Amino acid sequence: MEKPTQEILTLQQCAERGDTDATYRLAKCHAEGIGVPKNDAEAYKWYRRAAELNHTEAQFALAIALLHGTGVETDAAEATRWLRMAAAKDHPGSQNSLGSSYATGRGVPQNDAEALKLFERSAMQGHPVAQFNLGMCFVYGQGVLQSYVNAYVWFSLSATRGDEISKDSRDRAAEALSPGELKVARQLLRAKSAEIGQRRRAKYKLAGDLSDAA
């Protein structure tokens, strides 16, 4: 049996003393098999401990484990509880996953309007999956009026990460537009891209200022 590395032993000592960041890092090591054999149950244990210490990324990881039954029995309602906590702190992945839960009725009553709101909050932070999901809402008119113009905008933003499905969806949306509508869509795309960039820069600057102040 492979022995834990000294780094893992140090992380575990720190985690057992209540170091939040060390607890999360230890969970990731068990989840990914870094320095220890991969162990989903052990990862879940440490993710949960870090989540209870209010670590945002751990809350998200814990929720995903609960949704997929990774190291624990699936529990959509419990996953939703942790997603809400992280989403309330503006965590884009949690907002997107919680939006998907509302879109499908996974652990919560199905609610297109709530899904749309969460997808948009995440998408405005540059989350590519949320941008794609928001585009799909506009294609099918889920929680919002159907609009291929807006669908084109969000698929285009998602496609900047190189995702082929997003590119294909963007091209299909473009085919549904008249030349005039496509021109408007591209103008909206430039404006939305600039707005997202500005928001992300402001968020990172705030995070840096808070870190310096600490």
C-alpha cells in the first residue's frame, strides 16, 4: 500500500487543527490521487469538513459529490443546500449548477425563471457552461422570451473557450437571423463582452484589495 507523502501528512495535521485551506487541499488530494491513493469517500469527508468551515470551493465540490454519488450516496436536496451557500457568495460554478437544478427540478421545484436568473449571474462572471445554458434558454424561450439574437450572443461568448458544441449552436443561431438581426446581435455581443470583462476585472481587483488588507 502506497504511503502518504510528507506533504499529505503535513496537510492532514493542519486540517485536523482546523486549517480551512489545508482541509480543502487535502480533500482535493484524495479526490485526484495526489500523494495518496485516490479515495472518493475520504475526499468527501474532508470536503465536508472544509465546507462546514465555510470554504466556498469545498461547498461546491461537496455539492457535486452529492449530486453524482461520488464517495457518498446521492442526495439532491442536500446538494442544493450547499450550492445555495456557495452561490450566495457569488461562486459561478455553484450558480450554474443550482440553475441546472431549477431547470430540471433536481432537488428543487422546477422553475425556469429561477434557473434563468442563476444562469445569468454565472454567465456574467464569464462561466462558459452558464453562458451556453443561458443561450439555450433563449432558444427555447424558457423563463424568457425566445430570442435567437440573444442566443447568438451567449453561444458566441461560450464559444470563445473553444467548445465545439457552443460554436455549432452559435452558427445555428446565426442561420436563424436576418442580416439586420445578425448585425444587431454582433453589436450586442461586443457590448456584453466588454461588460463581462469590466465586471471580472472589478471582482479580481476587489479580491486583491481584500487580500492586501488582510
